[in-house]
Amino acid sequence: MTIVFALFLLTLLVVTALAIVRTKNLFIATMLLSIFSLLMAVNFFILDAADVALTEAAVGAGVTTVIFLSALRLTSQYERGSLASSRWIAVIVVVTTTVLLISGTINTPNLGDPNAPVHQHVAPFYLENTEALMGFPNVVTAVLSSFRGYDTLGEVFVVFIAAVGVMFILDARQGTGPEYELRVEKGLKHHLIPRAVGGLLIPFMLLFGLYVQFHGEYGPGGGFQAGAIVATAFILHAILEGERTALKAFSRNAQMALIIGGSTLYGAVGVVCMLKGGTFLDYSVLMEDPVTARQVGIIIIELGVGMAVCGALLSIFHSFAARKPVAQAK
Amino acid sequence: MIEVAIEWLGNALLIVGAASVLIGGIGVIRMPDLYSRMHASSLTDTMATLALFSGLMLHSGFTLATIKLMAIMAFLLLTGPTATYALANAAFRSGIEQPRSLNTDDQEKSAP
Amino acid sequence: MFYAVVSIAILMTMVLAVARAVKGPSIYDRVLAANMFGTKTALLLAVVSFLFGRMDFLDLALAYALINLVGVLAVLEFVEGRIESGKGKLDD
């Protein structure tokens, strides 16, 4: 059954990727990228990776499409052609690298083979000890938040740096001049149906985001997915009501505060663990019972991750969407 | 006895849903014009949502999964027509033309 | 067994939607195909979670049903902005 699914989905993936590369119209490429992202999400789902599928669906098909469309507003619709002279060199380099990479994978074990050497040492430890050490069933959350907590701390900092980088490039400070004016626009205010339906949907999206945040230990979920879903709710509000109203509801400073607050919360949990006598990010010293202490530590750092991701996605969206396009050549 | 009936009713609804999905897909390929394709896609989407989710709810009985399925069905029924409205509005205001009438009476009247 | 039949039917419709996205003469055909693909994904996720027997995966279908709307509304806003600022319609 999985093979039938994989056959359909991987063929569609190749067809979509070829169509994305061949088109010169960036708007079409954006729509095809949204389909690509959904295909990847279903692929991950077929491979039983529910957390990753949820993140890919929430980020790829929702937020990324909207951010690309906001960026397309500021630039022209067609890509410039490339220089013809360097094309053959590029093709030769790509084909050589592909052949080398594929020939390197010939002797590796099959995908998902339980007897592969990589699955013999660390993975059985996580699978056997999660229920005993943590007290909840979701192994992915246990690995991500507790066994490999340092890596997740690094990921939160990377999200922070990405948001700050975008704000530097797009020059998000307050200033004077034509490109700093908020574009005067009404959002979708004159369209009654999207406003009514959006008004019904936004509270449920926020509620669902909070559910995914706190339910991440028992089912697919966690901080990254929840941050993306809550950010999508606020982006829907910004599309429906216009930039001015959306920035009054949730200002740029508040978004930056969320990013900084989330990262600091994560680091602060680590420092508190050190002050209580354990090593950095060793949650078992937070309370008397180590199992409960680990659960409390994981809830707090997942909250930090969710805050940081939500703030970062909103900052990036508003950096593009609030910018008025200066007169450009087509 | 009643459980067997409920299960077969659920299976019948699942088959109806699958048929509507396929009909919608074929309609999107074969219809001649953008607005007809939108019609095919959105109508069969709603029918498929109702049929498939009712079938799944009958199969799962009174559990948490039924509540989640009701929520998914409600959101799909709300957002489908809104997306169709948004797309049709964008296409119309961008000047995509409505098709000439395919009704032969109108064609006879308008022909010289 | 019925679940497998239904999921094959939904997968075939997804293939048809991608065909429309690649082929469609105007831009709005492709947006239509992307939106339709999204709804079919939500249906497929619900049916396959019953096929695999794991009810936790219904959360993914719920998330997807909520998020699908934002893309099409962003397209509408994009087109409105272009018409307003007088840059002309989206050509193909």
C-alpha cells in the first residue's frame, strides 16, 4: 500500500519540480511551489513522520506562499533570463555531482531497514527509555526537547537570526522617504464573504494553535507547528483588515519582543537548571520527582520555541507586506 | 444487525465520496473554460466532504475521532466556497471573459 | 479495504489537479488547481489516518483545512493591489 502511494506521490513531485524550473513566470512558480510543499507533507505522512508533516503543511503551504506573494508585489513578475554562455558548464557540473551522489548511495542500507548500523546504538535507547524517563508517549518530542535539547536551542537561535537578517535587508527601521510609508491599502475590507468567514475562523485557528502547542507530548505537535499555525492566524487577519489595522493589533515591537522572549525563555530554563545544581538544560533537577520535572521543563521550552517561531514568521511577513513598492521598471 | 447496517451505510457513503472526487477531477481537466472548471471543483469538493466525512463518522462511532471529523468537516465546508468566491472575483476583475453561450437558441438568435 | 479504494481515487484526482496546474492556460487555472489540491490533501489525510488505524493523525487534516484558505485570499489581495496601483492585470 505504501508503495502505491509512494509511486504516485514521487512521480507528481518530479513533474511539479520540472514545471517549476521550466516556467519563467514567478507567480506560476509560487503556486506550483505550494503544491510541491503539500506533496512533501503527504510524503512525510506516508512515512509515518507526523510531526514533520504537520510542520511542512503549516509552514510550506500556508506561510511561505503568502510571503512569496508579498515579495512578488515588490518586484517584477518575470525572471530575467540567464546568460547563455555558462549554461553548459552548469549542466556538466550538476550531472557529475548527481552521478557521484547516486553512486555513493548504492551500498547504503535500505530506507527504514531496522538492522542498519545507524539504528543500533542511540535509537533503541530513546525508544525504550522515553516512557520510563519522561512519562509521555511521543518519542519525537522527547528527543527534540530533552535528549537533544542543545540542538533545538541552536534552531531557535537560527530562527532569530533569520528574522533579524530579513529585517536588516528590508530596512525595517522607521524613517522618512517614499519606501518607508506604509502602503495605503484597504486589505480585503470591501469583500464581505472573506471577512465574515475569516472572523469565524481566526479564533479557531488560535485555539487550535494553543491545542497543538500543549498537546505536543501526546500526539503530533509541539512548538514549531504551533508557532506556524498562530502566525497563519495573524497573517489571515492582516490580509483581511489591511496592514494598518493589523500592525495596531500586533505591532512590530511586540513581534520582536516575542522572538527575544522565546529565545530568552529557553536559555533561562537552562540557566535555572544550572543554578539548581544540574548541568545546562538538565531538567530533572527542577522539581523533586525527575519525571515530572522533565515534563515541566519540556512544556516551558516548547512555549519558548512557539513564541520565537510565531514572532519570526510574523516579522518576516510584515517586513515584506508593509513595504511600499517604489516605482520600478517592468 | 444494526452495526452491520451502519457499517454498510458508511461504506456506501465512502464510495459516493470517492466517485464525486473523481468526477471533480475529470471535470477540471475536461471543462472548456475557467469558470466551468471552478464550478466543477467547488461543487464536487463540497459533495465529497459531506459524503466522505459522514461515512468516516459512521465508521468510528461515538469517539473523539468523530468530534474531530465534525470539526474538519465544518471548516472545509466554510472555507471551500470562500476560496471559490475569492478566485472568481480575482479572475473576473482581471478581465477573464465569461464564455459565449453554448445554448443553441441564443446562438440562433444572435446569428445574422 | 474501502479506505484503500477511496485513497487511490483521491490520489488519481490529485494527479489530475497537478495536470491542470502544469497545463492551465491562464494563471487562475493554476491557482484553482493549487486550492483543489489542498482540499484533496485534507481529505486524503483523513482517509489515510483511518487506513493506518492511527487516529492522532486527524490533527494534520484539521490543521490543513484551516490553513488552505490563506493562500487564495493572498492571491486576491495581490490582484487587487495590482489593479489599484494601475500596473495592469496579471498577464500570463
